[in-house]
Amino acid sequence: MILDAHPAYITWRDYEENLRRLQENAQTCGLEKRCAVREGPSLLQGLAICGVCGSRMTVGYRQRKAGLAPFYICQGPREVDRIEKGYCQRVSGYSLDKAIGALLVETVTPLALEVALNVQQELQSRWDEADRLRRLQVDRARYESELARRRFLRVDPDNRLVAASLEAEWNSKLHALSEAEQNYERQCQTDQLKISTVQREQVLALATNFPQLWNDPVTADPERKRMVRLLIEDVTIRKGEQVQLDVRFRGGMSKTLMLPRPLSYCETHMQNPAMLAEMDRLLDNYNYADVARIPNENGFKTGDGLPLTSPAVGYIRTAYGLKSRFDRLRERGLLTTFEIARRCSVSTNTISDWRRKSRIRAHAINDRNQFLFEDPGPNPPKKHARRTSGNRLHGRPVNRQYEA
């Protein structure tokens, strides 16, 4: 292949960069594929590498009340490994992304950028020296080619053997000159240009603008991920007693972070033990509405950070195995509506009427108008009981009175 043999639409370097970008943006999983930036909040999408098998880790999301919660998962280098052994690693991504964001804000400081610019200047001086040496090689090849040309032109045409030898030497020097010039042009395109004073000021201003832009809630998730990709090459994740992050920055610098192992969803949403003890005590004497109201007044919240409600009290009681209010009241000897109706030889409607008129003592077992009743003892209320001393007294009708 002969480079630059014909005019091109784009340079060869741009063509190779396009191929590399297409390879990175491919959605197929693989070690060398970073994938294009997507809309999700995960910062390390396409940058996370499994510390167990070395494969790229994929990103998944779970819907939570606060929004999408990312997690990183490695499916193994081969599908058969995933089927036989399961996933290599699965790590919750919230704490990892938070640590990476804090690391970037900490790293992009005026002092760090000043050091980077000084290193850039040192590298530039070395590039200049290397460029001078490459120019000397080109000049040397050009001189040898010109010397071979003069020797060939001075030879006697009749001496064909010498002429053929000098012509071959000339062709060899021309080929060496062409290679030296192509190598020089290629290296010049690869080497970075010098940083001007204006560019230096812009880079230093980035230290002030970057934290403000990063922490701005208006900044979209894809923009944050693009900023991460400009600064970080990849992040290797190893999950053990702690989660180890080996962050490799662009330019060669690396840093290791040790993070506490992320808690599971159930662990992060566990209820406050003090609140559970308070609920257990209140269920002896209050229904669900009051059990929710009193802890709220004392400042307790659910595991999700929300105020307690009657349904929440029911869910928490069931989840943590607290004894129901019905069982608590039954253990104290309280009767159901049917039991007290049989005890008093009346209908259940009469029992409901007596409850509303406070003729019998009732205790609510929930917020759905269901009750248990105290045992009335040997003298239960009587239906239509009369207190009379006769039909008439002194010729006047006797007022009928019923039991209170």
C-alpha cells in the first residue's frame, strides 16, 4: 500500500481514528470496546473492567424511588463460563460513581494542571529534540541520494556493468529517502503541538470551571460521562471484603481507591431498630393510624426516609415478624363480634349498636372499622330491659326506663 498516492477526502490518520471510534462504539461486548455514551446515569459505562477475568463489565439499571440505580456486572469472557459458573462480579454502582466523581473534582485542581503543563513542556522539548534528529536522518538520506545520482551521471555509458551497479545504488538511496520522509511526516502528525499562552490560560481556568460544571444539577448524564472519558482511560473493579478501584487516567497516571462493599437494597432500607421497638410497644394499645402518628411526631422515618403511614405499619409489622394487634388483643381475652353476640344472646347488629352507644367496651384492631370486645362478665347488657314497679302509679302511667 502506497500512502498519499492520490488526493484523499480525509487523511489516513483520520481514517484510522474513525475505525477506532467505530470499534469502541460497537455495542457488542468485548475487551477493547468502550461503547458509545448512552443516556443512563452510570459514569463508568464502557470503562469498567472486571478484575477477575479482565472482560469489560456491562451496566444494568434498577428502578428505584429516587430514579435509576446502576449496577456493574461481568458476564465472563465466554458465554459457556457464564452458564456454568454464573457471573464473575456484580457490584452496585451508586457508591462507585460517587467516588469517581469526587476523585475527578479532587484531581482537576490548579496545582495538578500546572504540573501537567510543566510535564507537557518537558515532553515538548524532548519531541523537538527527536524532531531534530529525524530531520538529520532525512538530510542524511537526501545527501546520500544526491551523491549516488552524481556518481551515476558521471559514469561512462559504455561501461554498462558499472552503470547498472550505480543505478541500483541510486534507486536504493531514493527508496531510503522516501522512507525517511514518510516516517518524518508520520511522526510530525503524531507528536502534539506546542501549547500557546492562551491555551495554557484556558487549561488553568478549567480547574475552576470543572467542579462547578460537574456539580451543576443541570448538567446531563451523557455530558458527565463524556467528561469522564476525557480524563479516565479505564477502571478495574475487584470486589472482596472491600471494593478496589484501579483508576487509570489518560496520560499514564493511576490511582487506587478502596471503598466499603456496597450494601444490598434490603440492607440499605432496613428499619430503625428503635422505631421497631416503639412500634412493638404501641401495637399493644393503639391501632395502625396511631402507631404511625406517634413515631412520626418523635421524628422516626421508614427505611426509605418517608413518614410512616397505616399501610407502611402493616408492611413493616409483617416483614419483621411483629405480633399483630389482633393476636395481642386475643391473648388479653377479648372477644370477636360473633363471640360476644352469642354471650349476650343478641345479633351482631345489636353489638355494633351497643358499641356506638358505648354500652360495651371495644378496641379497634385496624383502620377498617373492625373491633374486638371486652368480656362483659356475668352481667352483660340486656336488650329492651325494663325497670317498672307496676303498670300505673296513682292512676298515672308509669314511665318506662331502659338500662343504661
